[in-house]
Amino acid sequence: MTFFWIILYNLLAVPAGFLYLQIFALFDPKIRKGISGRKLTWHNLKRFREQYPHKTVYLVHSASLGEFEQAKPVIRSLKVIRPDVLIVASFTSPSGFIHARRLAEVSLMIYLPFDSFFRTRRFIKLLKPQKIIFVAYELWPNLITNARRHHVTTYLISARIREKSSKFYPVLKHFFRELYRLLDYVYAVSERDCESVKNLTGSLQIKLLTLGDTRYDQVLDRARNSMKANLNRLFSAGFVLIGGSIWPQDARNLLPAVIRIFKEFSQFCCILAPHEPNDYALEMLEDHFNRERIASVRLGKIKAYPVIERVVLVDRIGILAELYHQAQLAFIGGGFRGSVHNVMEPAVAGLPVLFGPEYHNSREAELLVQTGGGFVCEDEASLYRNLRVFLSDSAVYKRASHASRQVILDNMGASARIVKEILESD
């Protein structure tokens, strides 16, 4: 990174970021957890290196839980081929660190230190990683600068830069151009992302390849695990709609359509999961169905299976991937709020996927629409029409189901390609 930008970053961005964290930690318990967790990082690193003083270490950095999910198939494959290497997983977000399921292949999970020049220099010297693998998008200038100074090879995997990204804004473009040029290898998700990286970096000083998106491999792994979960079957029969990551804006359009379908199709049932399954969100859904005299039950309060109620409300996180395999059709929330959520997990279960009009944040949603597995619903009326078609026409349903699953199958294999490139770059 040029001397000008690194000085400017350390004079302006680093102090501002540090001050922001200290102030908002007074009000936000999640930020407080992150600060206290970072204090433990140094102790954990020192103890780790005392235990394994001569082992080769790869650091895999994920911003939060979603990026760590992308990293999992790469981590597993690295350990299969190089069992002698120790994997250290670092996080920025407390939600990622706290909720990430421990992998047997990961030797240590830590918070990444705050990105000041001297902290990251100390971090590199203490951990002594041979490689640093960044996942998806989050890059830290001082960490990358110190990695280069200490001859640590850096990678950005599953890289994606949208055409309208803030990285292309005036001034910011120059900053991010220098930052990306500091990396040794960038593995883009698609040819479009590869072109975006080229447009950002200009004359390339890095090795840039299109290797695909590891999320397709991970969602398949999760689907395999869900087959072993032995979850109780919620409904004995019927056509089941599952609504995942529902926001109030989604509910305003979805619930009236669902109520109409309930009145027309006696075999119709649904599973609804609020994006934040707190009491307020669950009570709002319960009140809506109570007014319509439709029985509902919270997942955590089910006493016997299958349930007699026609609506099950999901009151905990981390279970949706398994529940998709108990449904025939999915509605994914966020599309009436600004950005649709994860459409890949219902797709791997072979479900046609419905979502609101704001879906262009998701390449997977765009692919589903293009191939006939995804369906954009502009309002309550279009939601109702789509629901009714899938309940009434088995041929339409089968075509959409096949198209949905095919999107996943056609994009598998990125993890193997990425691991091959990482290990061959030794």
C-alpha cells in the first residue's frame, strides 16, 4: 500500500474506528463482547504458540458467521491434504465468533485484533502464519501491510465486487486499488467479479483467477448433515410452505396471502421463522393467526409429533437448514426490506424459492430467477398467485423444484479448486 494511504488510514480511520468502538461499547453489549474478546486474543495466541512452537499455521479470517460458513469446506479440504498444518480461524464480529460451530479441523478460534499498525505487527510476530486467507470481502490494511513486510502470503477467496460497490466511488477507488494490489492472490466467484477486480486494480500485480463460490459446497455439506440430524417430522402430510428470515415488511405481504391459501387448501401448512425470533416477532405472528382462528405453535413448545396445528413458528436460530427439508416451497425474507437473505439452503433442498422485489444483492437469487427456480413477488397479490399455482399444478412445481436444485449442482467444486491453488502456490 502506498505510504500516503497507509499514513492517512492510520491518522484518520484507525483513531476514528477505535473511538467509535469505545463510545458505542457503552450502549451495545455485542461491541463490549468484541472488545473483551480481543483482550483474550493475546493470551490465547501466546499459549497456542508455546504449545506448538514449530508448527506451520494458516490463518483464515472471516468477518462474521456467514463468511465462516463459506470457509468451512476450504478448511476441511486443507486439513485432509495437509494434516500437519494448524488452522487458526479469526473473526471480526462477535456474532460470528460466538455462534460459529467449532470445527475439529480448527486448532484455535480468536478475534482478530483491532487493525492498528502496531497491534497487527505484534499479531503477525506472535502467530507467525505462513498464509493468511481472507474470505469474501473483508480486508484490513495494516494486517495486510504487516503480512507483506513479514513475507506472509495473502489470499482473498470467494471474492466478489458488485458493479455499484462503494469501492468504485471517487477517492475510495484509489484507496481500495492500493489495498487489493497488496494481496498476492485473489480468487473471484465469477467472471463478472473477476472483471470488477480488474477494473478496480488496473494494471494487475496479483494473481487473479475465477474459481467459484465455496458457499455452494458448504450448503451441500449442511444438507448432508441435516439428513443425519433426525429432527422430528413436524407435519404428517400436506403441502408445507417454509418462510425463512421473515421481517415485518415481508410479513405484511406474506401473511394475507397465506391466510387466503389456508382458507382454500385444507392440506396447506406452514413453518415461519422470523429473522430475529424474539418474543415480539413471535407474538406478532401468533396474534395474526389467532385473529383468523388458525392454530399455531412455537417449535420450542411442541409436546408431541406430528403437530395438530397448521402453523409452526421457529423460536430459535440455527435450525432452518434442517427444516427446509421438511417443506415443499420456500419464501425467503428480506426482499421487501432491501436485500433478500440466503436462498441457497432452500434451493439445495429442491424447493422453488419465492422472494420480494429487492433481490439483486444476491447472485444466487438472480441465478434462480434466470433458471426458473426462483420467483419474484412484487406484492401480496403476486405472492398469492404463486402459492396457488404451486399448490394446484404439480407439473409447474416439479420443473421449478428441479431448476432450483440444479443451480446448486451446477456451481459445486469451488473449494477443491481453491485448495489446489493455495497449496500449489507454496
